[in-house]
Amino acid sequence: MSEASQTFVSFQDKWQQNKKLAFDETLKVGSDIFSWILTRNGFSSETELQEYLAPKKRILDAGCGNGRVTALLHKYASESAEMVGIDLTAAEVARENLASYPRVSIAQGDLLGDLSEIGLFDFIYCQEVLHHTSDPRAAFLNLCQRLVPEGEIAIYVYKIKAPLREYADDFVRDRLSGLPYENAMVAMRQVTELGRVLSALEAKVTVPDVDILGIEGGTYEVQRLIYHFFLKCFWNPELDAEANAAINYDWYHPQLCTRHTLSEVEEWFAAAGLSISHRCVDHYGITVRGQRRV
């Protein structure tokens, strides 16, 4: 099976088994997921997000998954704004979850394919998606063709992490990728339990810079120290154990899972003729927003 086919199956299984994954938490003001989405995109509050979206007439959630961020954008956009979601593996799940939302349509499609039928947009949100395509740069440039003059696109891609974290992630991914969903979830439940136990310590540790291992000195919760620099063992107490395991599955099971640098992403924006208006690099990824030049 090709990497692209394996990744398709990974996400198809994930969304079919977890149709409402993180949906309510994404919409809940103050939740970790809600706050992470706003913060990495440069918004300090839901009011700022609402003010940003107010003039946008057509908004695209590219790679919408189960529609949770489509719902978030719908909530804070203008009452007259048209929302479109597109996803290769979860379009039916998103349609089901968003059936009661007015002015929302969902299309099935590949971000590397012909997107002309969905039209043009004032704002495109494409986050946690491009790194799962076979050519993230090409998919990004393809999406940029869907922007109106002065339209904006905001993307998030995984960053290259500390070397031991990269090694451990690839080690687990290599052993997990060939397993069917339920077998893979057995392993992910164990990784998730490790994250839960470390989080339950509620202990902090102060460490020095360790340049050779890519460790930034500072004070960390023990679970976050491991998570940032050694092994993704996601745990969010706002979610149940199975949802946490599904999020770890989302990281480890898909074979297409590229990691990037800020300079690389900035080159994509330059190639598309976009001016960058926002950058954010955290321990997990790179968020950049840019506007099409007139």
C-alpha cells in the first residue's frame, strides 16, 4: 500500500470511529483546544476572532475533518457568511455533524486536485492538514489559487522537533502504520495512559539548555517535558481516555506526516505572492497567515 493510500485509510478509520472527536471542546470558550486554536492564530479572545471574520463573505475550511473548526468559524463569522468545508476522507462525517448549520456546505476533494468547483474565498483556514498530503507545498499553492484579491490563508503544519522526539515518533509510527485501527488503538491506549500518569504527577522540573538534544532550558511540567522533547504522549483531561488515544493515533498512524521549518513555510508564501501578516512557532508546529497581494 502506498503512503498516500495508507494515510487515507488512517483518517477514514479515525473519523468513522470518532465522529464527534473534540467537537464540543473546540467550540467551548476557554477549553485547551479552543484557546490553542485562537492563540496560535494571533487572537487573544473570541471577540478578536469575530472582528477578524466579520468582513469575510466566503470562508473555506480546507481539510475540515469532522467539521469541528468549520463549526467554530461559523459561530464567529458574519451571519451572512457562506462556509465551505472540504475533506478527502471525512466529508460525510462533517455533513452529518453540520447538518443543522445554515449556510454551510461540505465537499469531498483532494487538496492536490482541481478545486475550481468550490469557487473563491476571502479566507481559507487549512491547519493540521497539509503535512498529511504527498506534497504540502503544492497543496498550499493549489489552495492559494482559491483566494480572491486581498484574500487571506492561515495554515498550520508540524515543525521539526527535538532529535530524540523525532526518533521516537518515527520508531512508533513505523511499527504502528501497518496495523488495523483497533490493533493500533491498543498501542495508543498504552501511550495515552503514560501521558495521563505523567500528567497526574502535577510536578514541574527546571532543566538547563541541552543544545545537542534540542532541549530549551526552562521550567516544565514533567509530562510536557517528555512530550516536547522525547515522545508524543498526549493527554488532555478535558477529553475522555478514548478521545486522547484517538489523538495519539492521529499522530502516529498516518505515514504521510511531514515536518517543516519556518523558513520553508515562508518560502511557500513568497512563491504564492502572499504577504505574511502573522507567524507563530510553538513546540508543536508552525502557524502562518498571509494575504494575496493585489
